[in-house]
Amino acid sequence: MIHALALLALALPTAPGADAPAGPTVSPDLGLDTVAAAPAALVSPYGQGDGEEGEEPEYGWEISFQLGAGFTTGSVETQSASAALDAVDTQEKDRKTFRGWWNYQQDENANPKVAQRRIGGSAQYDYFMSEETYVYLTGLIESDLAAGVDLRWTVGPGIGHQFVDKDTYKFSGEAGVSYFVTKLDGAPDQEYWAARLAYRSHWTPNDRYEILHLGEALPAIEGFDADWDCYAKLDTTGKVNLNEQMYAALQWVLDWNSQPAPGFKQANNRVFLTIGWSL
């Protein structure tokens, strides 16, 4: 079913004269149960790419949301649903980014029936000191049943730089510190100050296709022994713009925790196909 949907998305023609919509944007089991918003393609509010000289930058909100669902029948009876929201407000010298996600999956033959329940949100404020360099304050809060995470939250400041800001390719990097807290099921809480290293890239070869990729690592500042704490995440999304507002997205997300809850693996992968809309 997923392969058929993907082929259908690729086969649908782009509406004549359609512009590429502003697409979205911080769990084991392969499937549609753990969808999260695709990472936002953030750009400097000063420049907005390499357009014509004297062209006025576009300020204001860019909002998009995604929906996904799936089911299996036969020997295994499962149902899943997901939703995600991504909103970016870009002004002359600052930018505000908000994300939210919800994922649910149940297995009728399992005990307990609920296999995944993940809900969370993140926010980041950027203030640009120049066309390329900005300072930020970021925070995240979420829970993840399939990874044994009762609660995870992090907050901290840092500095970022927009290394490339062209119409077809954008790349930025961030470095800072964060206070990281994870409350695990059946294990001691993890609380530590972490260094934060992150990057974002956004490639738009034409008006129909986009590839977004982000990476983030939060290693504990103290200690590099066998009990060293570190959390990392990679998020890659390929998008096909179906018309001015609608798109199909295929996303792969890898979460890695050096100290997972007992009985859970360090690395968790999520792969899913969704349909999204830009407002």
C-alpha cells in the first residue's frame, strides 16, 4: 500500500504555474505510527536567498501540517494515526519556529494494545545580529511510549550561522548548551548539561521536489566513560509538491540514546509516508 501511494504521488502532475509550497519541520517500529513534522527550511530574515537585487524579502508566517494513517489485517491487527504541525514566523531581525507532533498505534492482539503513543512540541527563537549570524533560545518537551521515555525536555541558548542561503540550497549550523532531562520507564532519571551541535540543509532542485535534512547531538559535557550520556537525532525528508498547497512526503528519522531505558535499544528508526498542506 505504501509503495502504491508513493508511485501515485510521483505520478501526479504539478499544477501549471504552481510555486513550491513552504514545507514543514528536534521510537522503534517501521511504519506510519511515528510521523513527525518535516524540518522547516529556515533562512535568514535579512536575505531570503539570492533573488533579484532590490527584491523585498517576504516576512510573516509559513504554516504547514501533515496527516498519516495506516493499518494491517490478518495475523496482525494494527491501526495507526499521526499528525504534525510546523509554523515559522520570519520578521526583519528575528524568527520564531514552533513544531508539534502526535503519533499513535495499537495492536489488537497485543497486551497492552497500545504499542506507541508519542506527543511533543518544540519552540525556538532566533535573533539575527547580522545577515548570517544569530543567537537563539530553544526548547523541547515530549513523551515516547515505544522508547520507554515518560518525559523528555531540554532548553538552552546558543549561536547559529547561515553558511549558504541560495534559492536552490540552504545550509546552517548551530552550537550552544542545553539542560537535558529524560525520565525513563524503570530507570533512573537522566539530567545533565549538554553541548548542543545541530545543522540544517534544504535542497530544492526545481519547483516540484525538495530534500530536507537536519542533525542534532546533545552529548553530556561531563564524563566520557561507559556511562556517558548522549542523545542524537537525524531527520531526512523527501517531498513531492502536488500543487500550490499540497505535497507528499517520505521521511526517515533516527533517534539514538547512549543510555536507553531497560529492555530498549539505543537506536530507533521511524519511516513513514504522509500527505501535507501549506497554508
